[in-house]
Amino acid sequence: MQKPPLNPDVAEIAPTDPVLTVYDEEHIITYLRMLDADAEGADWREVAQLVLHIDPDLELDRARRAFDTHLTRAKWMTEHGYRHLLRGGASNPNL
């Protein structure tokens, strides 16, 4: 796995695949930031603006959808996705 970008742009909807995706690998830091913000009780609008680069004042529905799906995926990573990382990531055909 290559080093993930520090602050990548995000898709409107995070993956829902039952396995780790290349998108997940590229957005590990995004997911960690989402989990940190959630643990701190940060306002979702601020997280959408700072972490996801979507202005909720301009694109409320898109920002909320991206926030919800990326937080859900971040939580999935803590329960399931990390196992895929330990086995070599999305590019490992033996998953």
C-alpha cells in the first residue's frame, strides 16, 4: 500500500463494498479525521467543510450525504476494514 494522501477530495458517497477498496486505502486519513471529530462531538457541518471539502451552506444535501456515508465507512473500517489492511489491502487477491 502506498502512502495515502493527507487531505484528498472525497466522493459524494463513500464505498459500501464488503471488502476494502482502493478508495478506502486512499482515504484512511479522512476516515481517521472523521472518527476523531465524531469522538469529540464536532458539528457535522464543520467536519464536512474542513475534512470533506464540501460547504454545507452551498450544498447542504451533498455535504450531509458525504458526511453520513464517510462516517459510516470510517466506523466500518474499525470493525471490519482493518482486517483487510492487515492482509495486504485492496490489491491483495487473497482477501
